[in-house]
Amino acid sequence: MTQANAPASPPRSTLVVTAHAGDFVWRAGGAIALAASRGEKVTIACLTFGERGESAKAWREGRKLDEIKAIRRDEAERAAATLGAEVRFFDAGDYPLVATAELTDRLVAVYRDTQPDVVLTHPTEDPYNGDHPAANRMALEARVLAQAIGYPGEGEIIGAPPVFYFEPHQPEMSGFRPEVLLDITEVWETKRKAMECLGAQQHLWDYYTDLAVRRGVQLKRNAGPNLGLAHKTMAEAYMRPYPQIAKELA
């Protein structure tokens, strides 16, 4: 029996570690919006603005580096707000994104501050963009270090939150298998609005809409007799690098 004056449990926390300003929207916008819609806390650790490698439109328009960073920051802030998340920018520089002890230490601090129940990040492989595997390595290393009581830094140590890899742009070339299919139908319009905040990469709007449709078809195909799925189900795909913990198989 719960005591009337017992303190309320803190809301669940999701941490998203992303290489560039747009990655969290394309790959995990649905998961972020779902968590936020349930009143959960979602924090996005955005390591770079994608100013050099993922802002071709702005460069062709003759924009300068600082101006491009400002554009991408504004886009990411508006997208995160649309999804219901907080975004923290590291401004570590892209193409290439280089892991440093200082950068890892800052990421450990975010882990300990947010105490995540779940972590979303890039998979280990992407032959088309080395920044994505670099972000993965830092996300996993910081997760381990944040658990170590002897690692210096402020904040309480964390547990061992499950990690989900979101889908890369070229899944077939990146060793990605859709092990988890997440139904994002109820928040699809929110994700689409967040995508439309990213004017620097407008060419990806339809691509990731089509991908959500295809993953939705796969979700329905694997749902068996599960009732209540929308006629047009939208979904995102994820992989799990660590074992799932369960008391029963379902």
C-alpha cells in the first residue's frame, strides 16, 4: 500500500546520443515523441551541428561556418521542442568527429545528470559517415564510465540502462538488422513536423516518411493476431547490442 505522503517516483528518462543536429529526428523522432507524450524526460546530447558534412545547401548558398552552425542549432532546437525533448549541444565539430577525453567526460556528466532508463544512439557501423560510429563509441564508453564509482566527476553513478541502436541511412551497408519495430503511428504527425524543422536537409523528408511506412508494414507482418493496429501503421526500427532481461518470453 502506497503512503499518501510518499514522494512521487521521478519520470522515466531517455538519453539520445546523436552525432549531428538532424540525426535524432530522422532516426528516433518517433521514440522521442512517444516517450515525451507519456510524460517522460527526454534529453538529446547533440555532439555536433553537422555544419561541415550535413549542411550542403547552406554552403552552396555561400553561408559562413558560424552562420551555418547557428542555422543548424535553431533547426535542432525547434525540432526537439516539437518532439517534447531537451537538446544539449556539445559543438565538438564534425567531419571528422574526434573522440577526446574532455568530450567523453562531458558525456559522462550528462549520463549522471539525466540518470537514463534507456539510451538511443547510432549503430557501430556506417561506411558512409565515420561520425556516426564515433558517436556510438563515445556513447557506449561514457555509459560504462558513468557506472564506475571510481570515475571522477559530479553526480550519482548510473545503473546499466538498455541501449537501442537507431536505423542508419544505409542499413544494408551498415550491418543493421531491424530487431525491434516500434509503432509510432500515434505520434507520426509530430515526427513529421519535427522533420520539417530541418530545412537544411529537406531532401530527407520524403525518404524518412517512406521508411516509416515500410517499417510499419513489417511491424504489422510480424504482429501476428495483434489487434488494434492502424490501417497505415508507421514504425521505426532498432537493434539491441546487449541482452534483453526478462522473466518470461513474450
